Amino acid sequence: MAKPNSKRKQRKHAQPQDAVKQGEPVEEQPVNNKPPGIQEPAGDPRNEPIKTPWVKVILVTTLTGFLLSLAFYTGLFGLLRLDDFIDRRFWGYADGYVDKSLSRDIAIIVIEEDPDKNGSLGKFGASWRGHHAELINALSAVEVKAKVIAFDMYFEDASPENDEKLGRAIQSATRSGTMVVLGSRTYSTIKGRQVPKITQRLTDYLDKSNWALLVIGVYERGSSLIDKVKLGDTPSEELPPWVSIHRQQITPSLPLRAAMHFWAGQQQPIAVFDSDRDRIDVQTPEQAVLRSIPVTSAVGFTFDIADKNDLSNISHPYHEVLGNLNNSTYLGNIFGGKIVIVGVRAARDLRDVSRDEKQYGVEIVAAATSNLLQGVYIQPVSSGYQYIIIIVMSLIGALLPTLFRNFMRYRIPIKPLTLAEVRVDIPLVVGAVCLLYVLLAFFVYVQTRRTMGIQYHLAALIVTFTLMKVTTRSSQTRAGREET
């Protein structure tokens, strides 16, 4: 019975032939519990180094940059009213942070359409030109010496006796150093001379510096705080489209003509439009440039809509001024050395400046003239820089899904109010780039009054980013199918 036990002990203490010697370390062998035929993956693709597809980046950036540059050049988004939306919302908001006020060199004399508001003068009409003559004589006197008197009204209906009186007053004021400018709806060219649409008897007393265009219309309203007006009429508008003139003299509008006389004094200034540089050069007869004014290719000028309280502070009722013509101290304190704009507050002359506010034409003329005098020129960044920004934003949009792929997991959920069941997740890094750009555009406008094509720049970023994501996803899907 003891024999079997001894055999078990022998088996228990038996060692294999390849056993290691006592004191040597034993190498632990890995245990493979996976079934046969299953191989260990090479590695986690999320931990692989990111390879930037530079060829795709360059191709997508070039394509998107070209298309958005073409859209900017043609004003494509303007057809969709997106340009107007950006102008009203963004630039209007940014304009609220700009410190601005009306020029102190402007005063307004107001005639009311309602006869009851004109004192004893009654209803406004052509017969008032006799009163205009008295006003001109008083404001051009040595004790007062207004620089410019501009009439924001038409002079198409004849009033023979009063026309003579007004014509003589204009010539007398010119000799005294006060320039008088009458408004005209349009003009005709007779034997190379521009003849305004003003009654003939009055025209005989005028030269080309005594009248300006009024039908220049406020158009392409930018926002509730900025607006645009045409500063003059170019002769090329009557030429065939294949005829191009790079520098040509223009017929000024009332705001431009008044400002020109204010700058030039006794000289006879001219306005020359440079179509290559999109600017108006105000020159003396000796071609010395007094001012250069940036405008659009259609001679459009963007200006600040004046505050209602500021307009009220510089406005004076016509009948009250007329009642103080003998008070040179009163006239000198209010109108001395200034541009005096005389206009009518008529219902047909009201213009929308916001959803809730309208202003009269004479007030808009005053605001545009104020910007000219102060040298406040609201203008877009030059086209060259706009194209560069479009290319840069396209490149950023192409690089975000590649170089910053790990940040794409962080998203901002946005739920549009008009689509209650729809939620849009925007990558955090894309939102951050858009926010930084908007802040930059805001800062540039507040500091320099230069606008940027925000809609085109952001579109370049978003379109390029989307194209890169779509093409990358399709490439990965195709590669996965090939592996299977």
C-alpha cells in the first residue's frame, strides 16, 4: 500500500527536461486567449499621426476662393438681399458705437408745408423768392457773412418780378464773398453749356457755380444709421457703354456743391471723378486738389444719418429768421461763417431712415454735407484686400478639418426659432473663428469707418470647411469598402 504513494510523490517533484537552473530568472510567456484565425489589430487609427492632404487643401481653397471672389465682384448676394441684411443689422449695430455729431458749420432754415406753421407768410410758393432775396442780402452782409446759402428746392415756376429780385441778390452776395446755390431737378446741354431746369429769367443771373442737382435720390439704404446718396452726375452716363473716360468733370449735387464752395472760398472749384480710383477730386481752377472723396463706381457716397435731436438744434423756422433780418448779432451768432441750407418740410420729401423714423430731404442734405465737411468717409475696404481675405478664409476653412481634427468633437448646438424640431450642431472651432472675424470687422469699422464683405468672407470659410468634410468622409467610405 505504500508503493503507490511513493510514486505520486515522485511525479509531484518531477521536473521537465528544459527546466531552468536554480536561481535563474524565468521569462513569462504571453497568454493568447483569442480563437485561432483572429489577428491583433495593427493600432488604433485615432492615435495615428494626422496627415494633411495638401493637394486637396490647395484645390478646394482655390476653387472656393475663386467662386466667392466672383460672387463678391458681381455682388451676387445683393440679389438675395443678403447684402442689405448685413448692412442693416451688423453695420447699423456697429455704427451705434461710433462717436459722431453734425458739423458745427451747418445751419438749417426750415419752411413748413403747413401754411399755419409759417407765421404770417402763409403758404409756400414761387412768390417767396422775394423773401429769399431779402434773406440772402442779410446773410451776406459784412456783419454776418454766411459762407454758403444753399436752397433745397426747385425754381421751375416763373415769378418774373421776384426772379429778378432774387437774381440780383445772388450776384450781390457773390461779390460779397457768399456763394448762393439753387437746386435743379435736371439740366440740358446746349452748345456745350449745361443749362439747369430753372426759370429763364433767373438763369440769366446764374453761372455754373450757382446751381446743383437735387434729384440725386437716397438709394441702397445701408442701415438705420448710415445711408447713401449720389454726389453728382457724370457725362459718361449719356455715352455708349464702350466709351470709357477715366477722369471727367461731373455736375455736383447740392451737398457736394455746398461743401466745394465752403472749401474753395472765392475760387470756382470743379469736381472731377476718377473712375480708376473711385473718388471725386475737388480742384481749384489751377487744378490744385482741395479734397479727395471716396465714392462708389456710381458716384455714391455713404454718410451718417443725423440724430433727430442734433437736427432740431441746428434748425430754425424761416419766418422767425425773416423777422430778425435787421438783427445782425442774432444772424451772425447763428449763421456767420456757415453753410446755410434752406429747405421745405414737405410730406412728399420724406425718406425712410429706419423702420420707425423718416427724415425730410433737407435734413438728409444737411447730414451728407456734414460728413463731407468733417471728412468722415464711410467706405469699404479696397477690393484687393477683400479678395485676399476671401482666400485666407477659404484656406482656414480647408485646414480646420485636418490640422484641428481632434477639436471637431466639440460642438455648439443651435436650435433655430423658426424650426422647432431642427437642431444644428456647429463645431466649436468653426464658431470661434467666425466670432474672431466678426469682432475684427467690428473693430475695423469703429476705428476706421471701413466696411468689410462679411457675408462673402464667412461664406468662403463655411463652404470650404463643408467641402473638405464631405470629400474626406467620402474618401474614407470608399477606402473602407475597398478593404472589405
